[in-house]
Amino acid sequence: MLQSPFQRFFKWELLIGIPSRNTSKDKHQEVPTSEISLEFDTLQTEYEELMAITHLIEGICRRNHLRGIRRLEKLVNTVDGLESALQLKISKEEMVVVYPA
């Protein structure tokens, strides 16, 4: 049985002793302990489900982050290799000296 957030809020108003809007300010509605236990169990289950989802999302984000780092490392290595090859080519051209005839 799913409840809207407003229903939960009003139920908690009753649980903590806030007067109901339907009664006078002097009267408080009593909530049976079985309802409190049921509400606690429901909230605990919901919390555990949210924590499981949170851990799943954190794992996905971590994997994507690591994948991005690996791609960046690959790019840097490629650029570094191209730079080394270009420097080698330039240094070889500098070593060839052509004397005028």
C-alpha cells in the first residue's frame, strides 16, 4: 500500500502528538502501536532500497570515471608519441647539412 508524502506527514503528526485539524486543540488522536511498528518497518524497508540504489549508482559513476581517466591517459600517450616522433624527425633534418656547391 503506497502512501503519498502528505499522508505520511499527517500520520506522523498523529504519531508525535500534533493535534489533528479535525479535532479541538485539546484532543489528540491515539495511534495504535501496531501502526507505528508497521510505519517503522515500511520506512526501514524504503531506506534499505534507497541505499541499495545509491550504492548501485555510485558504482556506475565510479566505473564511468575510471573509463574516462583511461581514455584520457590513452589520448595523452598518443599525443606524447606523436610529439616524440615529430621531435625525432626534426632533429634528423637538422643533422643533414647541405653544403652549397
